[in-house]
Amino acid sequence: MYASTNPKQPFYVANKIELTNSDQQVLTKLFQPLVGIVATGLYTTLISEFDSVPIAGDYKTLYQLQDQTNTNLKNIFSSIHQLEAVGLLKTYLGQNPILGDVLIFKLLKVPSAGQFFNTFLLSSLLQERVGIVAFERLVKEFKSQEFIGLKNAEDISAGFFDIYHLNASVAITPPASVRAAGASFKDDSEEKLSLGKNLKKVDWDFLISLFNAYHVPESEINKHRREIIEVMTFYDLTEQEFVDNTLITLSAGNMSLDMKKITNVITENFGQKQNKAQVNRQLTKNTNKKSATKTIQNLSSTDNELLKQVNEYSVIDYLYFLKRQKGGYVTTNEKRVVFRLQSQYGLSPQLINLLVHTCLEYDSVLTATLADKIANNWLQVGVTTPSQAISYMNERKKNRNKRSYNKPPKRVKKTINWTNYQDKNNNSNVKMSDDELNQIFKDFGKQN
């Protein structure tokens, strides 16, 4: 990705495109939720900046682009990168003997709604941004509508040769000039939507041979080529990695590729190695953070007993032990959580045990969301051992109690006890009935 901090950096727009009403609808309703309003505004601004015969004196600068979009260079290049990623823009760095480095922006045509929704990375991201209800509404809005009676109606339209007479040889073999004209538009009509800088080069023969070992037919791979290449590009997967993830989704007797399931599996597995390596670095490095280097002192007998427990039990046994103590039972999801903490993130069994204990102090069931939240917090403050975690949690509890203690008491407004209303004239307490009380409030409402 390229970014410039020089507002005097010159730029040109390399091509001209027309933005139709239909394009505008797709841009604002489908692309804008992905790239933001600044990026869509930048895209339309660049459309108006095309000059068919640019000369050195006609160049624009990023400073002028800042003025037109009313934003800074950082936001401009962030928007440029987003437009590049969704296939609306390509950026080139050219050389000019007078100006030096020149940015050249090539605008890509806004795709049709059908192209957008069939590019599943874009449509998946849109659904994530706007939610399933709004997503389905957009699908319905852009889907072409047809009269329901058309399905069973008879087609009585005239054919080309019913009306026009064309030499048979010309009809079969068009003239060279006609073929040349068609070829000149071929790239535009068949151009596929390209996401990002480059799509990954896939060795299709190798991929097909890998799948063939598991009896997945070649036709299945060919049917989903576009989706496969987009997934492999997005997650930077090798052919073997893609096949390994796909095998999880296959079932006996069904060798079809379910791209939705495959994408979900790859999304779940993506980054496991990176996360595990990051956690390992955090656990092993000598941090200078105060909470981690603080000497563990004055642990209570309860704390020491807890330390003894987390060191004695295996991860799964400790989970069962804690649930028995609480009178509950271990769920399948809870076992998945502790397995993931150990296998995917590489946390030590002792730290996992204390993490499970802490989670079950907050909730009756161990959930991945809470476990991840607490584990991330511990690692970010340098807590890497059970004793540090106990000391850290005790300190947090102490600070929370201090805040509660220092909180000013809630003022209670004194009100009249109307059931024992005292008459000022004779100083005698008069017990009032419910009907009399209701009448007082009723009359009060009338007066005010």
C-alpha cells in the first residue's frame, strides 16, 4: 500500500467512466456501508477529474483533493486503499521528467448488483456491516422483479430472421471488421471484479489432484473457482491448506463443496498459529509492567489453597471439579472452550484452571466470550502465572470496593405519611381511609 504525506504530490486520473443512476444506487447502497462516505465521495470526485490530454500544467495535487473532499491526507489514502480493496480503483506510481513521482488513478466501473452479490467476500462483508435483516432487504431491492404470470406464458416474439434478411455466409462468419469491433469491447464485457491488488495464482491441476484423493469430482472445483480463489487470496492459503480446511466440511456420500461452510471453517481457523505465537511471546518475555513484576505477597490461606488446586488438577478434571462444587454439570461447549485455550492459544494448564475458576465466579457457565475477555486482559497487563493472576484480581477487587465505599450515600427524599395526617388546628392524628386519600389527590389534580 502506498501513502504520501506530501500535499503537493501531483496526480492524474487515467480514464473516464460514466456513473449511471443504477451505478449510483449500487455505489451508495452496497459499497458505501463497506468503504464509508468519504471513500464514495472521493470516488465520484476522481470521476470528474479526468482529462483526456493532460499536460504538465494541468496536473492536480493532493492538496486540491483535500479541499474538494474536506478531509486530510491520512483519510484520503485510507479511502484510496478501501476503494482498491473492493475493486473500484487501481493506483499506479508514474514518473514525469518535470514533476517527478506522479500518482495515476485508474477508475474501475461500478459493478452491477448481481456482480456484487456474486462476489461473496463483498456480500459477506456487507451482511456483517448492515445485519441480516437490512441485507435481505437490499437483496430484494436490487433483485429484478418479474410478473408472476410470465413463467407459464407462451413466448410468441418474432425472431431475428423472421424480420431481417442477412447473407447466410455473413451470419455464420462475421466480417473481420465486425469481429475486431467486438474484440475491442471484449475486455470490458467479460472483465471480472478484482478485489485488491492481485488475486492469488492457484495451481488448479494440483488442487484438483489433492481433492481427487478424497473423491471430490473436478466439476465441483470448476463450479466454485471464483469463490475458491477469493478465499485463498483473502486468507493467503496454499492449495494444501485450502483442502485441509475443506475436508472438515465433507461428509460420507456427499462430495459437494459447500462454500459457506468452508468459509466458516477457514475463518474460525485463520490466525490460530499467529495467535498462539503471540500468546507464547507474551508468556515468556520479561515484561516491565508494574502488575507483572510486583512481588506476590500476603496471599491468604484461601488464595494458597486455590493455587494448590490449579496446580494439582488437569484442565478438564478441574472444570468437572468446579462444576460439581457448584452442583452443576459440564456442557460440551465448556469443554470446547478449555480445549481451545490450550490447543489454539497455548496457555499453561495452571493459568487455564485459574481462568476457568475466575469465569465461574462471574457466571454459572464457562463461555468463550468471557474467557477470551479475561485472558486478553491478563496478558495485556503482563499477568502470566496463577499467582500473579490472583494478586491482580485481589487488587482489582480492593479498588472496586474502595470506589463503592467512597461513593456518597444516596439521598432519600422525605415524603409525607398521608395515612397519619396531622391536623394543624387540633394537633390530633387522623387516620385517613383509602377513599379519602384518593379524593385528596383527585382534587389536587383538578386545582393544578
